Amino acid sequence: MKRLKRDKRAVSNAIVVMLSLVLVVIIVANVVLWSYQMNQLDLERMQENVSIANVTRITRSSWFTAQNEYAITAGSRLGGTYTDTRSPDGSYETFREERTQIFNPSSYVLNGFTGHVSGSVSDSTSNNDFYMNFRSYPNYEIRCQESLGMSSTTSTMYQDKVSISLTPQSTANFVIIAAAEVQGSSTSYQARAQLTVNTTTHQELRYRVKDTTDWYSFSGLKRMALVANTNYVVKIQYCTSNSGATASIRNARIIIFSLQSEYAESEDLSSTGSTSWQDKVALAFTPSAGGEYLIIATANYRGSRTDRDTKVQLIQDGTIVHADTLGRPRSGAVDEFYSFGVMRKVTLDASPHDFKLQYCTSGTLGTADTKCAHIVAIRTIQFDNNYYSESESESSPPASNVWYDKITNTYTADNGDYLIMGSILYKSGSTSYSVGLNFTTESTSRQETLVEHRATTDYESTFFMTRQTLTAGSRTDKISWMGESTNARIRNARLISCRLPTLTQTVEVEFAGASDTQNWTQLDWTVDSSFTTAGVPTTFQLYNYQTASYPTTGDGYMSDTIGQTDTTKNQTITSSPTNFRDSSGNWKIKIKGVKPTDTQFELKVDWVEFKATTSDIYRLSFSNSFAIDLATYPLSHIQGIEIIVRYNVSEAGEKWFLKAYNWTSSSFSDLGFNNTEGNQPILNEWNDYAINLTDNWMSYEKDNGTILIEFQDEGLSTNQTIVGIDFFSVRTIIDGVRFDLTNSGPLTTHIVAIWVLNSTSHQRYDADLFMNSGEEAVYIRADIRLPSAAFIAKVVTERGNLAVFARS
């Protein structure tokens, strides 16, 4: 060892020898383990013993029987259960014809903006806690937000002053009205404000004040279609054009509501050098009936020269001028945009009307620009009440710096929420003095503007807006004004106070079905339903075809306050029951729930039944669903369907019919059956009634393999019949193969592949079949088609063994 320590090469050699020994040990161990595993696999493989007893072509699947009790739509059950109909063994279920026949809905129609949430019509055929759910919709939606205190910024990026996040419950057209006042700290830079929806600008003010004490009005309007369950963010924003100045804003309000309206807009920039009026946007419509309308219009405008005015006006039917605005730009401020806003209530008859927002320049060489022009017409009948007053004449102040009332609107209010608006044209009449406006409700100032104009001829228009909750009693709204000089003028002053409708949610659905046209002595109709909220006043109406209307009292009408617990409403009609079907036997039931709330809820319909009693005809009709095993019999390999019922009758005076539910047409049908004439039974014998359908069988089988079969009488017998059902079943028509297999070995076997060979074809199919030791199995494959001549079939196990079957 001493020599090794002295010799570094000897140390290296020793390390190499030891590592080599380790590697040899690992290799030998792996070889031994692999050898053991291979021996174990060989042992298991030798013990496996699978054989094929027979391979045969099959053209029919196994029978699929009822897994639930039969649903009876006419007649009654006497004895036995559905389990007695699973095999032809003499154990059977009995039914009896009755003079009552039950009909359930086959379709439904949503009224208004009611939404279908879940469930199908089949869920309404029995009182079993399986529901059709329908979502309510609002009579209208409304959102309001305000920020009244002064906010200031030196940022040139828009800042939020007031914001509304709205996710509509229903898709509808929403009107957006905005108002505010802006101020700038410098006459050299602009104070800016804009109305945006999801970051898109729809109204924009860029105003360079002439006096830094002034507050200039911002009027905003937009109508747009908002989609249910989609979020929208509506904002009033403000900023300054230069960080060296401060922009301020106050009394900012937004109201959004979905009352019906007529609307037109033109938001792109338009220009003209003409001194004749040019159309910017036109709203034309014909009222369905005469009535009052609230007209609101806005635009933003500017001019190209400091010695020319831009003129804007709103006219009705070419004659009535609602506002005639003149505005002159500040020197060097050609990128400014002023605010035009006007409101008026008008009365229209049921003939075509048009409203136009027009603009022009006051003189040649000048260019007038407008953008963001909107006109909306709201029929006032949609409000619970409205109170209006106007003063169109021009007024001048007897003295300067004294406040005077221009227009007063006094009315007796009911409890509720009100939209209160004012509109006025105003001018300072001086380039050194301002005109002030004050919009008040309940003796409280809601908006207050102060404007010094750039030309003595300037005459601008604006509207004011607020939403107030009023208690019952006398109320007074005002627009007051003053001039810092007696040259100030105002005209076209209007005030309106509209009581907003009470917010309600409505859900309304009509169910429709078919019945017979026999003579009825009595009609019973039933609805079992509930809501996802408490206390919903609900009406149930059965359509009267004699009066062509839904009754509001008496036969065909029921009402109740329904809550979150299922409630069954039933009515028996003995007087003229056939009035509630048409000549073909069709009928309709309407369910409507209305509740004062702004929160959506759902109607849950569990059961709708229409039951007729005839004077002499006995009927029997029942149905059940049968589920095809699609794992064994895939839809792509099914060629048809066979249905069989084994039955006996106590009376043989009428035929019996089989029908299947057509999922395409949503009705029971025998279209495509090889036999549509029914089966005439032999009295007191077991009768086998079988049909098949191959042409359009896919219409009768759902994607999940469900087939719904109905068995019914002909509907002619005046003698009551008792029917026994011994066997009722469905199977598929296929072209497949059956393997009869036996596992004689001591181990569980996994079959992973099948081969079918003949002189021209060698076809392999994946398989996945486990067989326990000693098990005999029948393995059916609908996707394998056997050759017509000699063939060899093989099954392959996971361990690599083969079982072979040959047929010559």
C-alpha cells in the first residue's frame, strides 16, 4: 500500500478496477431480473387458454327493455309494474281504458324577452321535480350615477369624473344622457370633457374659456343597442389641453335607461363653407298613434374663423325651430368643440314626421364643422306621469347681476323616482360680461353655468338633467338667470319632470299541445310551478278559441301569488269545454308572473296537463323510453330499429298502434314504419305486434341512444278495455358479428385485437375485453362484417396468445 500511495497511476488503476466490478454486478443483476421476468411472462403466457367456440353473423341486437315506469296520457294502470314487461314469461302489467285522456305540451313560445334557461318540453309532462326554467326580463333597465363636487386636474390624459358599469339583463336599446359643467384656469388652454362607452367617445367638448370664473355646460346624448350579459362602462371624463393649466368639472351626471325610442345619429366630422343650412343628421318616423314625445338632441361644433359664427339648429317637419345656436371660435383655437344641447316636449299625430339637426357658417370664407350629432324621440306615455312647462319668448334682464325666474314648473308629485330636465338658449350679449343660469329642483341648485361669449351675437343652447326621488306633494322646478350686463338674453326655456316607471320583472311563456276532436263533457287543466323568488303574482290562462282570446276571469283563468315552493293550480270546466281547443284539437296555456323588482328571477314549470273527458269513448295511451347501448351498437353502424309489444285485450273492437317520438319534428309519429295501419288483436290471446323502420330511423333515436315509444288505442271503442303487456322492447338492426369465447385458463385474460381474414382481405380491429378465469362470454361487434365465403377469425390477447376459428 505504501508503494501505491507513492504511485498515483496505481491509485487510478485501483479505482478503475473497482468501478468495473460495480458495473459487472449491475449488469449481472439486470440480466438475472430480466430473465426472471421473461420466465414469469412465459409462464403466464403458457397458462393462458382462450378459445373461440363460434363466430356468427348477426343482424339484430339484443332487446332493450323499459327501465322506468310507463307514462300514461290516457287511461289508468291496474296492476303490475314495468319490470313485468321485460320478458315474455306470462308475468305482465295491466292497463285500463278510461273516458279521460291526458294531453301534455309539445312546444312552447317565449313572450316578450323571457329567456329559456334549461329543461325541455318533456320535463313538463309529469309532476316529478324535473323543471323547465324561464328567466324574467325587466320592463326597462335604468342606472344613474353622479359626482357633484368640483374635481380638478392638470393632466392632459382624460380622468374619470363619473362612471357606470352596466351589464344589461336583456338586449335592448339604451338611451344615455349626460350633463356637467367645466372650467379652465387659463384662457390659453382648453378644458375638455367627453362621454365614452367602453372607451369610445360619443360626445366631446373642447372649450377655451374667455373668463376663468366661467362654468360652461357639457351636454351628452347617445342611444345604442346593449347586449344582455355583456358589460359596458359609461363615463364622463375630463382633462386639460396643457399641463400648465387646470381643468375642473362639477355637477356631473349620467342616466341610462332602456325605454323605447326613435333615434338617429351622425358622429363623424362634417364640414361646410355654405351659409345655407346643411343637414347633419335627420330622424324620420311615423308614430303608430298620436301622442307626446320628448325630443332631445346634441352635437359638438366649431368654426374656422374668429370673425365668423357656426350656426346649429334643430327643426321639426321643416318649420318649427327648436333651437338656433351661434358660436364663434377663440382666436387661434380652431380645434375647439362647443356643446349644443336641446330638449322639448312635442305632440305628434300618426303621420310621418322628421327632425333635423342642421348647421352652416354665418359668412363666406368661414368653415363650420360638426360631429357627435344625436337626436332621440321618447314617447312620454312610457313614463308614469310627466309635467311640462315652457317659455319660448326672449327675455332681457331689467337690471344686471340680479337673478330672475325664466321658467317655473309646479306640479303635484307622487312618490317615486323622476327624471327632471331643463333646456334653454342663452347669450351674454357682451364680450366682457357673462350670463348665468341656475337649474333648481326642490329649491336646490342642480346645475349652474356662467358663460362669457366671444361675440355679442353668440347664442348657445344647453340642457340640464337630474334624477330625483320625490315624495308625494307639491314640487317646483325652475330655471333662473341673470346677466352681468343688461345685454344678456335668454329664450326657448323648457322644463319637464317625468316620473320613471316602477321597475318590474316579467316572465311569460305559452305552452301548446294537441288533443282530439271528440265530444267532451269535461275539461281539467293543471299547472304545477314555482319561482326562484318569493311572492310573484301569477296568472294562468287557457286560450278560448270561441272568443279568440285569453280569458281574464271565469273558465280558463286562474291567478295566485306563487313563491319558491311548487304550487299546483287546477281548474275543471264543464260548460262548453270544447271552446278551449281549435277544430284540429290544438290548445294553448299561458303562464305569466310579474313582480315589482329589478332583480331577475326564474319561473320553474314542473307539470302542464290538459285532460279531457269524453261522453262515450274510452281511451288508453302510454309511453316509455328505451336506451340503446351505443358502446356496443354505435349509431354509425345501426341500420334500423325494431319495436315489439306482446299484449292481450279484453275487447277486440279496435286496432292498436305503435308510434315513436320523432326528435326532429318533436312529436310522436309512425312516418317511415313498415306498418302504419295498426294491429287488430285476437281476443283473449297474446298478440305479437312488431314493426321496423329503416329509412328515417335516425329521427327517432337521440344522440344518446334514447328511443321513446308510445302504445295507444284507435280511439273508437265505447266499451272499456283492459290491456295486459307481457313484453315491450326495442332492438337495432345491424350487420355485425358475434364471438362465443371461453377462458379456460387460471388467469384473467385481456383481449386486445381481432383479426378477420379471407383470401382477399386481412382486417384488424382493436378490442378491449376482459375475461375472468373460467368465464364464457358473448362478444358482439356491430362494426365488423363477416365475409360471405370462407374466413378465419382470430382473437389476440395482451400476452400475445391467439385463438383461431375457421369456417369453410
